[in-house]
Amino acid sequence: MSTEIHPSAVIEPGAQIGAGCRIGPFCHVGPDVMLAEGVELKSHVVVTGDTVLGADTIVFPFSVIGEIPQDLKYDGAATRLRIGKRNRIREHVTMNTGTTGGGGVTRIGDDGLFMAGCHIAHDAQVGDRVIVVNSSAIAGHCVIEDDVIIGGLSGVHQWVRIGQGAIIGALSMVAKDVIPYGLVHGPRAQLEGLNLVGLKRKGVDRTDITALRAALQTLRQGEGTFHDRAARLAEESESEYVDRLVAFVLGASDRQFLTPV
């Protein structure tokens, strides 16, 4: 595979450019960047910092990938951004490196779609097949698990965790953790139910969907605290999907949960 670099692009000494990369007009690639094979930078893309872009990732014009964190405590320490394979990063997207206080690395998984104008802040940990819709922002230290969809013009507060397979409706402000497979919507986001459409699209068995519905009902109306109800579910569950939900609820967190309405 031959590599194509437009004459107007600036590739600083030290940058590693993989086989089959295509770098378009007026792109700037910094000295500590590694582009794996097949990466394409359309045009006017900046990739800087200690940044790795995984194979076959495509970055569209005017995106800035790997700049320093938007954190006043950042003191110039060497931190990193790691982006997986086959991501599509659309126009005007920004993704920052980590901070020493947050582990030093921002991570993006494989096969994501990051639509125009969205932002991934320092130390965020983003899983595989995540979709972040136009003009949405994920704040620092967030954990976004696999198969999450974040609707347009939404914001995710720092330190929030969003569980696997959850969906966040457009125009939502998420300031608390979201359980796996949750359906969240509203200016001050509320947990309105399960992401049934997503579960069915993934071919989840009806018995598991029924088990998740029953688990959500227990979390909504059972006795004791939210964590107490989740602990009881752990003892009774026979579904791997409910097990995943319970493990998420009982895991370490710096936030409260959005509870079922």
C-alpha cells in the first residue's frame, strides 16, 4: 500500500506514518504522532501531542486531535491520546490528551462515529462502537462503555459513567451515572426505561429482555436503597445482561445514579 501525502501538508520529523495512509491538503501532523496503516486525514486536520490513530481511521476537515487538555490544572506534563481502529471522526471534532491527575491517557475504542463538532475531553475512556452525535460533549474522566449512543447537543458531566448499550436522547444534560441498556432523555436527564430498540437490533433474546425489565422494576420500586436493590438482583439473576447491569451499579463511582422514574 502506497502512502499519499499532499505537498501542502506538514509532517514534523519524528511522526510515524503507516503504510497506505492518505494525508490531504494543509494537514499538520506533530512529531509524537503515530498514524497506523490506512489512516486518512481529509484536509485541514491537526493531529498533535502523543497521539496514536488506529488503522483505517478517517478524520474529516478542521478536526483537532491530541491537543492539550482544557484544564487549568494542566502543567504541561506528558500525557497521551489513544484512538482505536476504523473510527470515523467528522468535521470540527476535538479530542484531548489526558492529565496526570486522571491517569494520563484519553482512550477511544474501535469502530466509533464521532459526528461534527463533538468533543471528547481529557481522560475520558470511550468504548467500542460508540456514536456521539453532532455538537455533543463528553467531559473529563467520563467512562462511556461499548455500544452507547449520545444524542445531538447533549452534555455528559465530568466523572459520569454510561453503561453498555445505553442511549442518551438529544438535548440532554447527563450529570449522574446511567445503567447499562438505559434510555435517558430530558434537559436534566431522567432514566425513562430501557433501550429496547437497541436490544432488539442486537438480537438479544426475549428472555433476557424480560429479565432486564423485571430488574428495572426492582430497581424502581424495591425495598432499601438503590444499591441494596441491585445487590438483591445479584443474588437472584440468571441473565448475563442483568449481571452486567448489577456489576455496573455495584462498581466504583464518583456519581449518583439516574434512578428509574
